[in-house]
Amino acid sequence: DITVRGARNLRRAVEEVGSKALLIFLYASEDERRGRVRKRQPDLSEEGIEALLRTEPSPWDPERYKDFDLRIENPDGQFQKVTAFVERMVGHFRR
């Protein structure tokens, strides 16, 4: 995984050498993120889950990611569909 700050730094570095970078932010709803934490850490209390969501590196807030080229929801069970969409968008970017 690359953090949001790391992605921005990479874009800046790529552009400094005269190339282009496509920034994509994949996100899930808060309910889905909560469910994913429960699956990964079933012994974690509700308070622990809430604390983790509050301190996660990339909470979803559309205003924070306006500089990203694509902001794509990544709902549970849609990995194939999301991946195919990202591949198409990368293909358009490379043209």
C-alpha cells in the first residue's frame, strides 16, 4: 500500500522529471470498512474498531482527495468489477 502523502510525493517526483502520473484513490464506505476490520480482527471491541477507523491513514473524505485523478468506490464483493474499471482508466491515461 502507498499512503496518500506517498502518492502525492511520487506524483511530484514523476512530474519533476517530465512524466505524468495518474493518482487513483480506492475507498470503501465507513460501514464496509468497519465490517472489514471485524473480519480481520474478530476479537477487537466496538470501541477498538471505532478508534482504528478514526486513526486509519486514509479516511474517506472527498474534499481531501480532489487532487487525485480518480476516486473509486471499492465495495465488498466487487473486486473484479473495480479492477476491470481501473485497468480501463489506466489504459485511457496511457494513450
